[in-house]
Amino acid sequence: MIILSFSTINMLYTASHNWINKQMGLKPEDRPYFKRGRAAHRIIQDHVSGVRLDDRLAHINYKFPIVETVDFDPKCKIFVPVDKNYAVRGYVDGHDPVNRRFLEIKTGVWSIGKYQNSFQRKIYSLGLPSYTESIMVTGEWDPNAWKMAPPKVYIVPSTPKDRQEAMDWIIGGINIIEKGDFSGGLDAGGVCTNPYCYYGVNCHFKHL
Amino acid sequence: MLQPEDLATATKEQLVKEFEVADNAKDEMEAYCKVIRDELASRMQVNAEVVNGFSLIKTTKYVFKNVTMDVARTFGAIKEAIDTVVLNKIAKSGVQIPGASSTTYLMIRNVTQK
């Protein structure tokens, strides 16, 4: 069975040549900004789970008893079988089974509209079919900035329409694989010239 | 409400009456919207949420009308701007101002003493 993630499916849509990079076992180029939201995530997760309260987050009234404590934490895993060949796997930042809501933390500028339209949110809603809403906490990646600009809190319901749109999007991604055309994101000569390619200098198509 | 085909044959008196009814209804609806908006805002515990397909976003708008020029200057917040009051007076006196254009529209006001 082929297990897909939101970011892999997103890559199929935006630059399908990265599917080949992935199958070749290449690693994305290590970029500092991939990691810089980690501290913010940890502080928020510790606050909402009650492990360590932070004054800068006192305005966040939602509690999540279950949060990721390690990478790919099984307590936060969602798994969506699609058919006998494919499934989707992901990890929410936290969740509350009693109140049926999950947590998503984003550092950087996220509007409620962007979050509502996010297929990552819809896939998580699909993977948690009994949950009714998600809470997004979004703010600067640097916690030192929170005193002047506290992270914002958004509530977005999880609806049957979200779940259907997620499944349609997943199937669309699978169709890209099945079609066997992975030229997305390459120029006419089959070369990757995108300076922001997810695989960066490690992209196979930069070295042809 | 008059149907589109009746508008052309209605008298001016009928049209003004229609406008009065619609204008009052608009004022009532705007006041109602404000009451609903205030009630929703009082219940918002978060910065934004989606309800029934509508996004409700708490925004803050700053008002600067009591900020003095000296205070604005200390923040580098002075800019050169066109004085439309002066230009308006000149245009009304019949002077052609390069780049200026005009539109004509109808203002309707209730002048009956209540």
C-alpha cells in the first residue's frame, strides 16, 4: 500500500517531479526556516495541554489534553484508507476527543480564509470524522514577538463538505501518480530551475 | 416594491414615495445589522471564526482625528496631499482643472418637518 501525506499530495499538484525525488530516496535540502517554528509549536502545545502555562498565551481558552510530544506521535496520528492501494496519513498538533476538536498551529501569516480553504485541515477533518471543529493558533515564529503581537485563535467547523473535498483532492493526487506524468515544475528541457524547489540543491532534476 | 416595468410609468410622486419606504427599510436593516454585529462581537472569544459559511473576524480600526500635526510629525507621519475643498470651489466657479472629472447624481432628502 502506498501511504501519502498532505505535503506529498500537495507536491503532486504543484510540482509533480518531486514525486520522483521522493521515490529516489532523496532528502529535501535542509533550510533553516523549516525548523524555526518548532520552538513556537512546543510552547503552544505545552500551554494548551497544561504542561507549562505561558503568560503570553493566557488569552487562549482552549485546552487540548493530547498534543504531539515526539515527531510522528502515534497519539496524534490520522489515517485515511482510500482504496486497496492507497491511504493517507498525517499528524495533528493536538486534539480533544471529548469536545471533538483538533488543534493546528501555524507560524507565519495565516488568515482564517486561508485556513478554511486549506486541504490539510480538510484531510485532518476526514481523518477525524466525529470531530466537529478545529482550532487554529497562528502567530510569529519567534515567541519573543508574542508580547506585542499575541498569537491569534481561529475556530473553523469541520463539515461533511470539507471531508468530501478532501477525498476528491486526494483522489486527484492519486490520479496524477497513476497517469505517470511527473513533469510538473520542470522546464521544456525537463530541468528544475525553481530556486524554491522543495528538494533544493538535492533535486535530481537540477543535475541533469 | 415596484416591478421594473412599472418604474417607467410611475409618477414622480410614486417614485419618491417608493424611495422613502425603501430608505426607511434600509435604515432599519442597517440598525438591525449593527445590533446583531454587536451581539456577535460580545460573544467572540477568539480572533475569528467561521459560522454557517460566514467568517467573523474581530478587527481593530484606529482613529487618528485627535492626533495633532506635531505628534504626527514625530512619527514621520506627515504627507503632502491635494486639498479637494479648495479645488472644489475653483471647479464650481467654472475653471477647468486638468485631470478633474465630474459625475451628476440625485440627492434625495426629506425636508418635511416632523
